Amino acid sequence: MTTNTATCESESKVEIVKKTYKYELLEDVHLALQPPAGSKGETLYTQGSFKYFHYGCDGHSDAGWGCGYRTLQTAISWIINRRSGRTAMLNVPSIEEIQRLLVRIGDKPARFVGSRDWIGTMEEFFVIDSLFDIPCKFAHVQQLNSKQVLKQIREYFVDYCGLIVMGGLSDTASKAIAGIHLSQTAGCSLLIVDPHFVGVPSSKQQLIERGYVRWMHSSELEGSAYNLCFILEK
């Protein structure tokens, strides 16, 4: 496992404008999910509100390539709420604004703006760092279900009660980790918030029933190395 903790000194001059969405985005979808059935143990959740961003939620057609942007938007909404009254940043950037930010800091060429190029956990790390000037810890892990990594994730929730963004090398679908459940009998499960929903969700329960907010047992995570971005915001 390799880790990197850094803060970017580049000041972004990309204007992040106020958004009007066609419908009210759902908030705190993770709290509607009960701990795994029949599995007593310790359950830790992300604390602080966040909005659930998903494919097409702002009218931008990004199904098939925009999951990294949507996970990043969810994370940014959490940071803004967590820093309420302590940040001038009040608006979640659009996909195009995120692309402009990445060009601004030198990570992407100018042609990236307006493209359908996807972003991964590293780019999410860069954007969070440049917007908020807070440290993030980036970790590349070969086995997400190893005892060492799961211990690190638990310690993060104990210390920060935060939100982790993740993406795999073969499991390339970006998603967020908004909780962890540990049981002596059933092992460890991670609470996944998946941005791949298309359409207008009718309720948090619909997201749960369709698997977009779910507990994922560590045994399901064996097939891919993963990149994790731990947002170190208290």
C-alpha cells in the first residue's frame, strides 16, 4: 500500500456559480440504510450532511463516463456542509467547472473542457485539495479487504467520521464509502454510495432497493486494486 498526503498551493480562478436543479437532490441517503441484517457489531457512519449526486442529476448527460465527477460532487457537498460558516465556497462545481479546474491546475490539457473524458480518484483528490486547501490522504491498495486496509478505514471513521472516495483499477466504477460495519461473526462491510443511478429517484428507499446505497461485504472487493482518497476534514 502506498500513501501520499499533500496540499496544493495553486489558487483556482475558475468561477463556481450557484446552481438551480430541476428537483431537490436527496440528502444523507446513507442514514436510511440500517446495519446489515442479523449482524451485530460496530457501525460507523459519515457525519455531516451531503447531497446525492448521480448521472444526469443536473441535466448533463453523463451516463457511462461521469461517475467520478458525481462522486466528487457528493464529496464536495459534504465538505461545504461540514465547513458551514468556515468557507467561502458555497456551490458544488458542475462537470464543466471541474474540468476547468483540472486544466487550471495543470493536470489536464485545454481540450479536456467539454469532453466526455472520465476522472478517477487522483483527479478528485486534486480538485478537493485545490478548492479547499485541506489535506487528503491518497492510498493505492492492492487488496481492499485486507485487515490492514480495513483497519485504516475504521480508524478514519473513528477519527474523522468523514467520506472516502474510491475507484478500482478493474472495478473502474467510482463510488463513495459512507460507513463501515464490523462484526465478529460476519466480518466487515462498507457502506457504498453509488452515483450510477439514472433518472429522478423517488426516495432514499428506492436507492436502497435498487442497490445504489448498500452494504458491500469485504469479500466482494477481492478482484481489483483500489485507489482511496481520505478527506482529512474534522
